[in-house]
Amino acid sequence: MTNLSSRRMMLAGLGALLAALPAASSLAAEKAQEGPPAVARVVIYPDRALVTRVLKIDCAKGPVRAVFQNLPYGLDPTTLKAAAQGAEAQVEGVSLYQRVLAEAQTEQLRALDARIEALLIEMQEQQRVRERALAQRSQTESLRNAVVPVLNREAAAEKKPNLAAWTTALDVTRELQEEADDRRRTADASLRDLTRQRQELQAQRGALASTAPRRVQDAELMVRCGASGPSRVELSYMTGGVSWEPLYEARAAAAHNALDLSVLASIVQATGEAWKDVEVTLSTATTRRDATPPQLQRLYLGATPEEQDKKVLVRRDEEMSRVTATTPVGSPGNAEAAVEAEDQGLSVQLKVPGTVDFPGDGRPTRVNVETLKLAASFKLLTLPKLLPHAFRSAEAQNVARYPLIPGRVDLFSAGSFIGSSRLPLVARGDKIKLAFGIDEQVKVRRIVVEELKKDPGVLGNTRKLTYAYKIELASYAAKPTEVTLQEQVPVSQMDDVKVVIDPKTTPGYELAKEEGFLTWKVSVAPKEKKLVELRFAVEVPAKYDSSGL
């Protein structure tokens, strides 16, 4: 009887031991790692990042717990995603637990995050103020331009026009323009100050977060294994404290008609945890947007009948775009401004080759995405009517597999840094246009020969306005230089007003009739001066008042 009781006790103890084995195995899996699992890859957005960590476990048939310890407290729990590979493993559930290590530091980090978030909101508001001011400036300028022709017509039609009323109207538009300019300048100053404050707060956050974290989260995954063997468990989540902005370096080799464009990224990682050997993908997608739709306002059209004895011929200058000028070294400019996120209807992802290490303390990490070897055409362009300089510019085709998003571009020529500019959005296959500054070896001078108005004679009925200019090009380069020179003549929108180019105009030009642009390609030898002459006339019927020209 005693032997039977002893055997039963031994069997019971053995059963308890066997029952405890799975729990012991699971506990061993939990304690196999103390710190957070390594970051394997990350997708970085303009204001946050999608982080993926990897944990390797040994599977036995049945449920196994995989614990990701010491995860950042600021991760977004709604973005948690988990997956398992190997040993026929499947993730059946994820639980998130918070652990408090030291309350004080966590509160400081949260306060810094709140201040940074508030600054971002204020920067967006100031940007909207700036855009509204620019819109008001444009509207009032259009209104002011419309007032002047009407004033001229009234002055021609009436002996005593109401000058006081028109002066008041012009003063109102001028005051509105000044008000818009003041608001834009104030917004620009606020944006600069807010950007500086944000950088300071990010530096403080990086310094504070670089110490041991005070509050963390643990993610517990229930993994069911269909077979025994190793399994790879991945956990992804979205977190803040990470951002990036595009940068470019353009190196001109005019002698070889080549342009090297390096696509770079400046990445800031201020999570307080150093990341080693991380695969990086950069995305231009914004993870949050203002979901409030705009509202249309009423748009009224009206007309006022007006009798007019004589047509008034007026000059309307259209805004001309030119190659973006280079910011000189050491001078302030928009190249230092933060990149604004705009909805262009597209999202680009750039894969960074290799792996990257991040310090985690907020210091920018500069990575090279790719260097594009581009065939380029270089030319010297001068528009002496606007500026008496020759600008060296380059044009190449975007052969990348992706569009180039707006960002700062540092310009290099002959191995020397010459300044910074802004690269606009360049679609795939579109032209990349860059200005490499003024070529001081080419001098340009524009001389006014005549600007005359000849009234019709006794029997005549046409007034003739003649214009003549000489453009002097001088080269002090060591080799012959070709300069592209552009001038313009007016484009008449009336059949009875003629613009005639004088035969004395220097031949060899190309005329774009719709725009009125004349283009010469002038070859200038070293230490040579060449003259280009432009002569044209505007023939105006006497029924028109040409005082506006």
C-alpha cells in the first residue's frame, strides 16, 4: 500500500513537471531579449516614420508568446501591425502594455512634443496668411492695372475728368497693396522665427531623449506555430520624432556637356534610440491632412455702359519668367527655408541604397539616394532689357524613375561651390533647368539710340513710333563664346495697329511672332566686341490715343 501511494505521488509530480514545460519554454522566449529588438527597416515620411522591428523565436507546436520590450512610449498604437514567417507561424493577437520607469522625463518629452506640434500648426497658419496676402496683392494689382486705362479713356473723353475720385480709387488700391505686402512680410518673419524655435525644441528633445527612456511600452504577440523550428516575427508601428527633407547637389561640367545631379536627403531622428544598419525608404506622402473642405464664395459679374469717342491705345506688360537666380554664398535666401509639404497629387518613395546608422539625438544624417549622370546643354543667356548680364544656365532631362520633388540645390562649377537655389517639381522626362550664376567674362551693355513719336502730316492719318537700340557684347574669355541674346518687340492685338521690324535690324535672329521675342546666337571671340542692333516701328492710326505707349 505504501509503495502504491509512493508511485502515485511520483506520477503526479512527473505530470506537473510535464505540464510546466510549455510555460517554461514560453518564459525562456520572453527573457531571451531584454532590450528592444533591432530596427530592421523604416519608411520615413516628412513628419514621422513607419518602423519595423524583427524578433527571432524558436517555435514549438502550439501557442508561443513573443515580447517586444522597451518600445517607444510615443508610438501610435492604432498603427500596430504584426506578421510571422517560418514554422507555419501565425500571429493571433497583439497586446500593448505601458511601463513607467521615471515619470519626470516622460512629461518633459510630452511637453516638448506638444510645443513642437503647436509650432507646426502655427507655421501652417502663417503659411496660409502669406498665401492670402499674395492673393490679395495680385488681385489689387490687377484692379489697379484695370483702373489706369479707364482713367485714360475718361481723360480723353471729358474736358474736366473727376480726378479726385480716380485719385481716391488709386490710393485705395495702393493702400490694399501695401497692406498685403505688410502682412506677407510679417508672415515671413513669423515663419523664420517659428522655424528657429522648432529647431531649438527639436534639439532639446533630442538631447533629452538621448538619455535612457523613462516610460516605455511592451508589445506581447501571441504566435501559434504549426511546426517546430525558428520563426521570424515582425512588428511595425508609426512614431514621431523622425523627419526628412530633400537636398540636391548639381555639378556642372560644361566642357563635357554633362551635369551630375546628386539626389540627397537630410534625415532627423530624435527618438533617443540609436538605430544601426537600417534599411531606409523615403516617402513624400503626408500622413495627416486637413479634412475640412474649402467653401466657394459668390462671384459676381457686372457691366457699366460707357460712351467712348476715341480708343485709347495702352501698353500691357506681361509678367516674364526667367531662370531662377542663384543665391550668392553667405547671403540669406529662401534656400534656408524649411521645405513646405504641398499636395501635388502624387506620392514618391525613394529607396536608399545599403543601410544607414542614426544617432537618435536629433542630429541630421545626410544620405545619398542616387547620382544622376545627365547629358546637358549649357548656354550663356542675356536679356539686356531686363539685366545687363550674361547668365550661364544648364538644361537636362530628368531620366530618373521618379519625379524630383522641390528642395534646395547646391550648385558647383569647376569644383567650386557657387551658391544655392531652389529646384522646383520636375516630372519624369521633364526638363531640369538650373542657373549657375553670372559669367563675369562676358560684358553686356544696352544703348538707347532713339525712341521717337512722329505725328501724321496734314494729309496723313497714321502716327509712327520708332524705336532703336544697340546691344554691345564683349568677351574676355580665353575661348570663343556663343551668347544667346533675347530682345522683344510689341505684339499688336489689333488689325489696324502694325508693328514693323526695320530691315536695319541685325540679321540672323529667330522671331517668335506670338510672343514678340527675337533671339540671336552671337559668337564672340576672345577680347572681341560685337554690336547687335534692334530697330522697329509701331504704326498707329490717328483715331487712337497712343499716349499710353
